[in-house]
Amino acid sequence: MARQKKILQQLALPIALNLGLLAYLLLFHPSSWWWLPADNIAVTDLPAKVVQFVQFVALAYLIARVIWFIHGKAQAQADRRVVPKLALHIIVILIYVVLALAGMNYVFKQPLETFLAATGVLGFVVGLALRGLVSDLFCGIALALDSSIQSGDWLQFQHKGRDYKAQFIEFNWRLTALVDGDGIGILIPNSEFSMVTVVNLTRPTNVAWHSAKVQLDISVDQERVLTVLQNVANKAVSDGIINASPAPTARISAINDGLITFTTAFTLAPEKFNLTPINHLLKNSLKFLKVAGISVVSINHQSQVIQQDHEASPESSEQVEARTRARAISMLPFFFFLSPDELKLIGQMTASRKVGKNAPIFNAGDAGESMFVVLEGGFEVMIEVDGKPQAVASLWPGDFFGEMSLFTGAPRSATIVARDNSIVLEIGKETVAGLFQRNQSFAETVADVIDARLRANAAKIDASKNTQQATPVATSSVFNAIKSFFKL
């Protein structure tokens, strides 16, 4: 019913106009009720001739509305190819011109040759005056007739030194209309767009490749960097930022001026692309590289810093590793307030540990007096749900776990299994015991952080069990447990 009403609304005016003109002629000029009067009757009444001529225009109007109505129906069906609007505009104009010329010839007995000659001269003059507009018009016609770009396609191109990724809307009389990923409209003259090399990201497949690039000094361990960057890509997949298939890959793409360019290639549906995936990859690349102890400062800059400190002696490999561990520890919320000297001391008292793929670092219920920080690789947090192990969280470089055992001596609450070959930093009880003795407020800071972690972990466990009632968290006893465990 609604569809029939819409049809009547779109066609009502042109139908009524044609019927009204016909009714006028039938009532007041019955001998000339259609375009061609009888041969033996000369129509000398000017109003009748005007109405007859208007009938031609009204018929063109009706045909044009029918064409646009059919186009609207086809546009509503996503699986059907739609004729470009510019082509329809041209068709409609041709219909108006043909029927207007026919009206001039049949009603006013004007020879078409004279009219065409006059319009030809006028068209030549106008064409010279509006060369750019005419060029845009004909380029738009040629582009509209090319089926390789259709409305809704995502395109990648460069125009006047600027790179664009935008969704194509339409070719109109003068401009190519597009919209970028932020919803900003882009208008480019058709003559300029026709000269651009365009990559259609939507066809033949609706998956487009993108990349995020990081430049590091040539002295870095390339294999370690590739492993870290691949882990960054895996996290982006886990977070639903990029496609899992085709799988993202990290590779070396260039070596120039002592710098290696590492590229992480990934795919997205064209309509989902914006700066978020690249920002996610770059941000985590910096984080994971720093946690792994891989310098993101060029060797030239490092040399300048070293040259300014003439008294500094070269660091040993053990000192470099200790500094890396101290940097990782400084990122933990428990140790934000520590001084550089205290962080350096903790870095010297801790050690890194390698864990093989699929190996548990500890099991639920195990006793323990240490916590761990993920330096490279990743882990899955496993708990028992209905007698079966279930992953409830993923851990990535910079994440930590086991803090309840370190600070309260509580047994391990979950099983932690390595997702890949991984490296962790282990912090033992004796490492932090001195911090509690020197700073009494340290226990309160740790208790607050653990309280927040317990609530977050309880929420994840409830979600994995599909329970409606929140698991109670005994946070009031954390501070007392810390004091008792460290005999404060």
C-alpha cells in the first residue's frame, strides 16, 4: 500500500498536467485536441497552439519522472547495477530537446534546419567561453559510462600531492563527489579526476591492504623486532581492530641511511578504514618495543648523548638488561612513584625468564611469592568453568600477573599458559621487601591497585560464566594481608 502511494506521489503531477492540457483542448478546441490538427482545419488560435506545444513538454516531463522513478527503484536494490545519475540527466535533457523540437515543427510549422543552425552557432560561442566546464562535462560523461567505478566504491588516489582514501558518491555535471572516512566531502573537477590513477579498494574483492611503518636503527636485532611487531598485529586482531584473514604480516620493507623500515601489512573492509588501526598498531609497537628493551632512538642520537657524557663508561650487557628490566617495571602501577635509583636497584635484583609456547608458567592453586611482567610474546589466563579449562583474558607485553602471590602470599588463582614463545620478568618477594620498610605508604598504594585488579578480574570471570550476580571481592583484607605477609 505504501509503495503504491509513493508511485502516485511521484507521478501524480505530470499525469495531472497532461490530462489537464488534454481536457482543455477537448473542451475549447475539440478540432485540435492533439498535436496534429486535421488537415482541413487551420488552427489560428494562438492559445490553442501554445497548449499543443506545452503538451509536448508535459509529455517529456512525464517520461522524465517515470525514468527517475525506475532509477529510484533500482537504487533501492543493492544487487542491481544502477545507471549513473549523470547519464540519466543527459537522457532526460535529450528527451526534452527532441520533444520540444517536435513541438516547434508540428505545431508552429517551423523548419528544424533553421533552429539547429542557430543553436549550433550559439553552442559554439558558449563552448569557447566555457571550455573548462565543457571539458568537465564530457569527462564526467566518459567516467560515468565506465563501469569500473560505481557509487559506494572506496577509492585510493593521489591528487595535487595529497593522498586520499574516500568513498565515491557520483559524477555530476562538473565535479566528482566523494566522502572520506571522517565524513568530509571531497569535490574534484571531472577533468582533473579523469587524469588521476585510481585504485578501487572495493573491487574485485571487498578487502583492502593497508600498512603501518616503523623505522629503527640498522643495529637492532631484526628477527626480534619482527617477532615483536607480529605480536602487535596479533593483538590488533584479538582486539577486533583489523581482519584476522588474510593474516597480518610484519616484514622489512626498506633499508636507507642506516635505518630499517619495518612494515606491518593488514587488511580491512574499505568502509571500516580510518586512522584508528594505524594508531593502534603504532602505539602498541612503541610500547612492545620499549618493554622488550629494543631501542626506538636512532644510533646517531644515542651517540650524541654518549658524547656529551665523557665520564660515562660503556655499559655491559648485564647493565643494559637491568636497565631494560627497570624500564618495564616503571610502567607498572605499583611502582609509578619510585625514583630512578630505586627502579635501577629493582632492575638489578630481578631476572628475565623464557617460557615455551603452550607451556604453563604456573597452575591454579600453586604456591608462589612472585609476580611476572610480560616482555615478549603473550599468555592466556585459564580458569575452570564446569570442569573444563576456559580462557578468560589475554596478556600482552607490558601486562603483569601474579601480584596477589607477590604481595600477600596467596596461592595462584588461575593457570597462565604461554600463547607463543615468550619472555617474562619475574619480581620476587625479597625484591620489594625493602620498599615496604623504607616507605610505609607503599602498602596502601599496592592495596588500592590490587583492589581495582580484583574487581576487574571478578567481572571477567562472571562474564565467562554468564552469571548475573557479581562475585564478591574481599578487598578490605588486602591491606592487612600485605602487612602480615611482609611483617610490617
